[in-house]
Amino acid sequence: MGIRSHLEYRIEQRLRRIEEQLHDMLLLLEHQTREMGDQVAIRELFRELEAERQDHELTLLERSAANDQRWQN
């Protein structure tokens, strides 16, 4: 029975190490997922800022064109 108990102990220890490794990998994946989510949010913010900038440029171009016509008359 001593051999079986020793074998069971070794198996339990190995399973605990595997469980710890899986837990560490899960934490790493959660961290990476959060970082990826943050990166997506930042990219979306830059897209919105770029769209806003383009809207302002179009507004300024329209104003310049209106002002140019007024001066030409």
C-alpha cells in the first residue's frame, strides 16, 4: 500500500502543478484580452477624432468658399 500511496501523492502533486499552470495561463489570457480591448477602444477613439477633424476641415472649406464668393462680387 505504501507504493500506491506514494504514486497517488505524486499524481496529486502533478495535477496541482498542472492546475497552477492553467490558472497562470488563464490570468495571462485575461490580461491580454483586456489589453486588446483597450487597444480596440483607443483605435476607435482615433477614428472618431479623425472623422471629427475631417468634418471640421469640410466646414472650413465651405466657409472659405462662401467668403471667397462674397469678396468677388
